Amino acid sequence: MRSKSVWAWLIVVSVVAGFAWTLHFLYEKSQDKPVVYETKTPHIADVVLRTVASGAIVPRREVIIKPRVTGVLDQVLVEPGHKVAEGDLIATIKIIPNVVSLNAAEARLAAARISLKSAQRELARLSLLRDEQLISQGEFNEFELTHELAQQEVSAAKANLQLVREGAIRGSGKVSNQVRSTVNGTVTEVPVKQGDSVIEANPFSEGTTIASVADMSDMVFEGHVDESEVGKLTLQMPTRISIGALEGISFDGVLEYISPKGVDEEGTIEFEIRAALELKPGTFVRANYSANANIILDRRDQVLVVQEAVVQFDGDKQPFVEVMAAPQTFERRSITLGLSDGLIVEVLSGVELDTPIKVPTLAGEL
């Protein structure tokens, strides 16, 4: 009987203790925990305001080589990547003569030969008359000129026939069926192959492109910037150009061209820009590499800065920060700001180096 009463008391005490602990837990949980604010301190850094333009790396000078005659490619002697000098042979063209032009050239040659034979016979006859002093020397000289002109016409007719048939005149040094480079550089593109038909460049057609030759040692960045940024740009601004295909490598450049006219790109007005690229020794940059140009709009070197996250605004009033006056106690202080890059901002006055500044809760959470 006594043991039962002991167990009853133990159960009652346990229930009361558990109830008391629950009340204490709920009370502690209902109490607000002290807020500990994160702080940042001003420090010395460079503030660089940039804008980014996307584009590509292209040769400053790229020449399109086109044929001077129409025909079929007989040989293509270069491939992309080959280096060529001015005058180097790139391709040869087999002429497919026009039937009408060929018939006209053959008829011209036949007529010239007939005229030459007639002139030769007449010249022989007049030579005898001159020897017998039956005609004057002046009359003989006049017909001798006619004979020489007939000879010249035969030579011209032969050359014309050969040009129509082969696209070239032997021994003249002017071979129109040979396509040669007009500049020194690297072959960047050969869009044709042996057996393709090609058309000469003329006032009615731009002609067939045989090859493109570019100077790969002189490259530029070509890109576009939004109309909201173009007003901040000026010529000779320094740029930092990064190429997606060359990780960890960037190139210096100088802005040398800003288009005076914008282009509508899917509802956005964009302006073309161009920047000279300073190549690094031992680094080969291929044409049409995609790249981004970081254009430095303004900068401040080694100035006092704070994180943008600690700066607060109150309507049209001067911006302010909350400076620590005592542990976890802060006071409001107005500051004067300078250049900002979006992450840090220059401080002209209001706080000093290493002053603890409260990070607003919302900013801290972001």
C-alpha cells in the first residue's frame, strides 16, 4: 500500500515538472532575440565605371579577291590559313568561250588576213613602179603605211581570238585567267572549289568571291552599345577586351569609332563601335571570335569607398549611413557620395576609414 502511494507521488511530481518545463520553454520562445546587425567598414579602393559591349574580333582590312573573267575554276591553290604575298597565284580559271564572241573573233581574224594579203600584193606592185620612177616616194610611203596597219590588224585579231578562247594573251604578261592576291596577308576564306563556275566582276554583277585575304596582325573589336550608353562614350576611351574562346586572357584596346547613326535591333536602338586591339606576343587571335569590350567610362583611383548596400536614402534628402556609436547601437550620419560602379561607391565626406557602418536588414538579406 505504501509503495503505491510512492509511485503516485512520483507520477504527480513528474507531471508537474514537465508542465513547468513546458511553460518555461514557451516563455523563452516568446521572448524576442536580440538583433545583431552586420557591419561594414569603409576602405581604400579603385572605383571604375564601365559599360560592356558585345561583338566580335575582326581584321581591320580584309580584301575580297574576285576573278576578271568568267569560266570554270581549273585550280585552287590556297586554303584558309595560308599566308600569301601580293601577286601570289591563288587560282586559275578555264575559259568557256561565248560562241557569238568566238565567231566574231574568228571572222575578224579572217578579214584581217585577207586585207593583209591584198596590201602585200599592192605593196609589191608599187615597189616595182617606184623602182622605175613611175610613182613618187610619197605615194609609195602612203601605201606602205596602209600595209603596216593591215599587219597590225592581223596581230590584234589574233590576240583577240586568243583572249576569247583562253582568257589570256601569251607573252603579254597580262594573264586574266590567273587569280592573284592583291595584298599581303592570311587567307581567311575560300568559298569555292575546283570545278565551280565563276563570274567576273562587272557593272551588272559583283562577281564570284574566290578568296578573302586579311592582315591578321591588325585586329579590331566591332560591337554594339545601347542608346542609353552611347552618350557616355568618347573616342580614345580605354577598353578591356575579353574573348570567350581564350579563357583568362584579356587585351587592351582604344575606342576609335562610334557610329553617328543607330540601328533598330528587335526594338532596341544600338550603335556600332570599333576599338583597336593590342595583340599580345605569342597569342593567335582568329577572325570572328566573339568578345566583350569593357569600356571605362570614368574612374577614381585609391579613394575612400563603402559598399552600396550600407547607403540608405530618405526621399530627396542627402544619403546617409548608420554609424556604430556603441556595441549594436547606431546613429544616423549624412554622407556625400562620388562615383559608383554599382557595388562600391566613393565617399567624399561623412565617414572615415575603418568606421563600422550598419548593414540595413533588407540589404543584408539580399
